[in-house]
Amino acid sequence: MAQLTVNNQPMEFRLEPDTPLLWALRDAANLTGTKYGCGSGECGACTVIIDGQAMPSCTLSLGEAEGRSVTTIEGLSPDRSHPVQQALVSEQAIQCGFCTPGLVMTAAALLARNANPTDADIAAAVTNICRCGTYPRITQAIQRAGRILRGEERGVPLSAPQTATTPGL
């Protein structure tokens, strides 16, 4: 049994300690924004923020996450108001969207440390793989998000995610 804080809520997982954090989040906590990509921590699709650091959740076990604070895309900004989310939309840096949650989490962790990153800072920190190849726009979006965080620019409000409801359930 592992206890950790997920999206500012204490959680207890009754899973084997060697279970990848990714599967605990997706299957046990129903936080499906974190995606499975390569399974080896290289692509970045499963990136979450753990104690302030962007980390791949597919290579970190539940036991290793014990006692730590984990933020998923759902906890970063439930209403999509985070500057990274706004800037990615404004810069049209999202295509298929599969890698987007991991990119958002990686960029958010970078901007929390450095709200005025250079292109080199972004290239060093954001190693996520995007099959759609929107890298120049991703860089522009991260720079724009930094300007929003620094108060130099206003973000564009995005609509909150829609949830499916089934009458009678």
C-alpha cells in the first residue's frame, strides 16, 4: 500500500509497490490525462510533476513515489487556465494532442523554475517527442506562457473540459 499526494489530495494505492506510477494514476485513480507512450521514459507522454520536477511516470514505481507530491495534467489546471495550456492553443502548437499533457507538464515545471527561458533552456528541458512535429510552435508557446506568467501578456481564456454524463447513472 502506497500513500502519496496526487493533485493536492492524499491518496492510498493498494497496488504492488513495483507498479509503475503511470498505471496507478490511470487505472486506480482514473486520471487518464497521463498517457502511455514508449514505456521507457523517453517520449514524455507520461510526464507528471513530482515534488516540482517533471518526471516520466512510466519508469517510476509506486513504491518510489511513496510520500511524494504528484501533479497530473488534471491537477495542474482543471479549467485549462494555466498559461502553458493557453499559449499552446494560441500558438497552434497542438495537433493530434496525444503528447500534449506531457508537454504541458514538462513546460510548466520548466517555467516554475525559470519564467524567462531561452530557446536553449527550452530545448534542454523539453525533450518530449511530438509525432506531429510542432517543435517551433511549442517553443514559441512556452515563451508566450513565460510572458503570461511574468505579467507581460494576457492569456486567452479557454473553455473548461467537457465531461460526459450518462442520465440515470
